[in-house]
Amino acid sequence: MPPFTIHGWVVLPDHMHCVITLPPEDADFATRWRLIKTGFSKALPKVEHVSPVRRHRGERGIWQRRYWEHLIRDEADYRAHMDYVHVNPLKHGLVERVADWPYSTFHRLVDRGVYPSQWCGGMKTGSIIVTEHGAMRFGYCIPRGEYR
């Protein structure tokens, strides 16, 4: 696997998000993403439904075929993307607190003092508000950097 640095990562039942840095003069996200998804898929039992098209192509039914990349512009953009990665299980209703999702770098970053352990915790406390347009606003999630 070509090298890269992981800043943030979360794996959900049907997708994943990450913030990574590639070495200088290297922009080959596609190869890394393909290798990551291939390696991950080989480690999972084959229990998902696979369409005839995917079966013909030798694909599993786990991941979307495409990926989206974004070049981080500045520190605020970095923090926003790191927060988005880690709040994703809460956003999708998989947990009531970010800390309850085990498949994330959130726990490692709590240990390093980047996030407080109760960051974005508790749907019962109004952490997430869904507007009439489906947009989400994280009411009690303290943006990273404001609590230091």
C-alpha cells in the first residue's frame, strides 16, 4: 500500500469517511481508496446481497463505486472535516453519543486531548437538530478548538 497519514476515520455499515494526507508530490487518492476498500472487503464475511452486475464485475455489495475527495483549504476547513467524520455515526442515528461508536479514530483523538470524551454526546440533550429542509445543525457539539 502506498503511504499516507490518517488524521480521522470512521467506518459505518454502508460507507466510510476519512481525512488523510498523502506524501508531497503524490495525489493518487484513487489507488489508495481502491486498495483500502479491497482490503477491507476481503476481511469481511460475504453475507451482503450482490447484484448480478456486481457479481459479473467481481465486486462485493459493500461500498459505493465512487469516492469524493476534497483538498483541505485551511485550519478551519480541516477542523470542520474532522468534526464531520467523527459526528457521522450520530448524524445517521447509529448512536446517541459520538463516543459510543467504536469504529472511529475519535477515541484515539480523545486520548490525545484533541476532543473531550463527551463531545457531541446525547441526542436527549438536543445535540442534533434536523430542520424542515433536512439540514443538520449540531447544537451542543462544541467545535474542535473552542474548548482548548
